[in-house]
Amino acid sequence: MEKEIQHLLSLLDEAADEMMSYENASTFSYFDTCEDVGSFIQKVANKVRNGELDEISKLWYVFAPTGVWDDSGGSQEIANEIFVVLNEKYRPD
């Protein structure tokens, strides 16, 4: 696995953990709770670990400025770092 993907996966794990720690917190997005956001991030990260990259572009919508992550109250530092990678290599068509 290339170094950039490994770094991205590490960041995604951190992001999922952050969202999962906001127990029962609602979000102003199409996810009901922050835990749902964390579960989605975790699900996509696990697929990437298994070599399935078909859903990674969906994370672009989570971490894009004023996207799901921002609506859920997540750390801007981690979101910005993740978004740089996603926007460069995995931006949706």
C-alpha cells in the first residue's frame, strides 16, 4: 500500500474515532448522528484497506469545506489534512 494511502487511512481512523466519541450528538447533514458519520468513515476506510477504492470519492463530500464534517462539529485541522489528499487524488467526477 502506498505511503499516501497509509497516511490517509491513519487520518480517517482518527476522524472516525472523533465522530464516534460524540455519542448521541446530532448533525446538520444527511446523517442522523455524529456516530453515523464516524461509522461511514470507518466503513469506507475498511474498504480502502481491502483494496476497494470505489467509494473513497464519497468521503470528498464529508470533508469538503462546509460539508458533513463541518456540520458535525469535527476538528478543522484533521478535515483540512484529509481534504487535501481527497481533493488531489479522489475528487468525484
